[in-house]
Amino acid sequence: MEPKLTLVGAGPGNGELITLKGIKSLKTADVVLYDELVSMEILDFAPETALKIYVGKKAGAASFSQDEINGLIVRLARKRGHVVRLKGGDSFVFGRGHEEMEYARDFDIACEVVPGVSSCIAVPASLEIPVTRRGVSESFWVITGTTRNGELSDDMRLAAQSKATIVVLMGMNKLNEICDLYKYFGRGHLPMAVIQNGTRPDEKSVIGQVWEMPRLVKENNLGTPAIIVLGEVVGLHPSYAMDYLQSANLAS
């Protein structure tokens, strides 16, 4: 038995979007520590004898603190062998994967990283919204909506002035602040999308403009987990063009 940690990105939500290498890692797991956004069907790839422990965070309440998770990784790797740390999306995109890897290596535990499909590109793509498009958007930013001190990221102020596509993760609690910031910079009519449970069977989404998004989200009862997409690329979504063409016809 050799202690080992493998960080595996489980993908954006749909169980079929985990990578082949991720599946191979799970098949050799002695322990699986999995997060809230991981599809339960993915756990079936791990051996029946593997210990499976939920260490996720739901509705702001964590089942384990980060320090406790770090300690679990080390203790279980030494006691049982191969620990697979299974995270939604990609473990290096706001997933604290690098922190866990560094901690394990401080205890001489071998580490491997298996990248995952991040929701920041996969979820918009599942709705046929590209994060880049020639002549429309030359770049995209991925920003956390809420920093560790609970405040809106300072980067949002820069983002609101950029022509880049902006994808906000973990930002639903700051939706009103984000929209107010864009309106402050005169961008209230920028196309915007909010997508809940992206790529899952219970996916819900609203497409519109910045000025109306808080109302649309409330009317359609959208909540977490969700991602926010702001930029002209959202206007490429078929329903966006149809809705605003109809609005223009009614106005005339």
C-alpha cells in the first residue's frame, strides 16, 4: 500500500462529462472524498470496497472545514492507500485543489491531477452560448462572485468595463450588486444569462439583459448552484434574438 492523492475533476454536473482518465482513477480508489456538485452516478465507478465520504458544501454550510478535509486526505492515504478527491468541474478552478495537493505533499504523499471539464465553458456551451466568437468576443474572464471575506470581487469592477465575456461562478448571492455595477457603467442592456444546474436533467436558465435579470431570476425561481454569463455572446442564443425581436415589433 502506497499513500497517494489523485485530484479528479468530475465535470460540470452531467455524469457523462467526466473524463476517461477520471474514471480510471476512480476504479483504483481506496477512498473517495466527494463534493456537493458531483453526480452520484460517478461514484459507481469506484470499487464497492472503497470508502466514500461526502465532504461538500451546501447552501453555505460545509460538512467539513478545509483544514479537516486536508487532515482526512493525509490520514486516509496513510491508512488505506489511494485517495481520490472528487470535485465538481475542475479542481484547479476555484476548487482548492492546489491547496490540498500542497498539503498532501508536505507529508510526502504522492499526488496526481486529473483535469476536469469546467462549468465556466461547458455550461454556456450546453445552451449554445460560446464564450468566444470571432467578431463578438476576443476573450473571456472567469471570476468568483464572492471572495473569502464574503464581498464582491474587486475584479468585477474591471470586468464590467471590459468587452470580454464574463463568467461568474458562485455569484448568485451577489446578483443584484453585479447588475447594479454594470448599470453604473452604462451597460444595463448587455445580454446576460443565468443557468442553474447546468448540464443536469433539472437545468433551468433565463436569458435577458442586465437591467431585468434580478426580476427574471426571481420570477423563474432560480437559485444555486448557478453560473452567470455576461457579454454580447449571450445575444447569440436563439431565444434572445427572438424575444427582443418580438419586443421591438410590439414597440413599433
